[in-house]
Amino acid sequence: MRFTFVTLFSSIVEGYFSDSIMERAKEKGLLGFDYLNPRDFTKDKHRKVDDTMAGGGAGMVMMPQPLSDALAHLKEESPQVHLIFTTPVGKPFTQKDARRLSKKSHVAFVSGRYEGIDERVIEIWADECFSIGDYILTGGELASMVMADAIGRLVPGVLGNVESLETESFESMLLEAPTFTRPKSFHNLSIPSELLKGNHSKINALKKTMALSKTKYFRPERYLKFTQRDSDEKSIY
Ligand code: ADE
């Protein structure tokens, strides 16, 4: 799967994806990362990419021409590319979106800067617009990285342990049960003893109870939805 980051600040993104799991996935040929800078598509000698806001208001807006030309270039080179715009006014990005998008061959993230992107560029090019949460970032790069990470790790072969994906938080309505490792006792706190006895049906029952309590406490709205679902949909644990 190929990811393209359309950004004025590619160095923010590059570091993250040239490390650890993502780097290994790159070496194995499972994921590819490339960058496209709208500034390379400017037509004036100052390489200007932003302008004042129509109607007045503080801050600058990303001009339509350089970004639109960059996207036209990308679409011509890769007609199947799926174009995602990052914006705090997009729909909330979820694990379901990550799973769906992990089946695409090429996803591009368009990161806004300043006060945003001229709306007409979004109108012309966006396949989808996503927000990663109800807060404002200084630019869309972090949002693009969050989404690419969540999508990339679901591409088959990227993670070693596929089984762990199934019980992960957000793959079902429930949050994942707490996890432990050695030592048995730490700061006078013990690992729940059932986890150490090797009885897998009891371990699964305990994990489900812990997942339910965690969800009820931290995410009551998800707990309520879970309790209202059909029983065969609840069989994740
Ligand atoms: N750009 C700025 N804030 C953002 C957010 N919360 N989600 C996606 N893109 C953004």
C-alpha cells in the first residue's frame, strides 16, 4: 500500500515513518511513503502558497492553485489514489475507517496549514474529509500521521501478531482488557491470579469481565451500545 503526504512540511512526517515497525514494512515492500509539496507547484517567484482570508479575518488561507495543481499531478500519475483531507470540521476518524482504508492501494493525505484550505479545492478533490478529534492542531500533518499509522498497521504482514488485532480496543464495542507481564508482583500490586493458571476458558471469562468494567467506567456510551447489540455480535472474547 502506498501513502502520499501532500504537505508544505514533509520533514514533520518523514521521521516518524522511517522508524520501527513502519520502516520494516517499507523494507518488506508492504508500505511505501512519499511526499508532495504544493510549494513546488507555485507560479510566482516568491513561491507563495497562502493568501488573506476572503471576507476578512485573522490568519491566512492556503491558495487554491498550487495545491490543486499538486493534486492534479498526483491524480494523473496514480488515478486510483484516494484523497483524504485533514480538517477539524471533517467526520470523526474511527477504527472502522482505518480497516476500510487499509484495503486501498494508494491513499493520499492533504494536510492543511494556516487557517485552512480554500474550500473549492476540497470541493473539487476530496474523496473524504476527516478530523481526528475535537481540538485544533497547528496543521494537518499530525492528523495525517495518526491516520496513516492506524491504517498501515492493518495492512496484512505489517504487524507480526495478527491474533492480537481481534481483541484490540475499538475492533469491537468494548475496550481491550488490561494487560500484564512479569513480575507477578510490582509495587505490591499483583497480576490477577487467574491469568497465571493457564485455564484458557477462565482467562477469557476474566478478560471479558475486565473489558466490560473498563468500558463501563471510561466509555459509558460504548458500554451501553454493547449491551444493546445482538448476542452473536458480542462474541469477540
Ligand atoms: N487540522 C487541525 N486540527 C485537526 C484535527 N483535529 N483533525 C484533523 N485535522 C486537523
